[in-house]
Amino acid sequence: MVLLNNGKNLFSGKALDSVAIRTGSIVTRFLSGLAQKEIIVKNGKYTIQDVLLEKWMSRKIF
């Protein structure tokens, strides 16, 4: 979801529909868990900390 939406507007209806999530509370829990594990960080937008993980995920998604 972070990659699909460039780390922005993750709570919009379009973003939620793109990953078949119905409520923003699920996204909140998802982002909180990833932030606690230092996988993502928010600096204006959400970004994936590990460059290799981001590239691997990009190849799987796109």
C-alpha cells in the first residue's frame, strides 16, 4: 500500500480500495506495527527504510 500510493493519502477511499481494505483503522494498525519494527518511517509521507526491501517489493507488485 505504501508503494502503490507513494506513501501518501493512505487513508483515501481509492487507496483502501486498491488493496481491498474497508476501514482506515486496519491501515492505522498496519502502519503502527511496521513503524514499531522500524520497517517504515513517516517524514511527510511514509517510506520504507530498507532500500533492498523496497526494491524487492516493487518488483513483486509492479
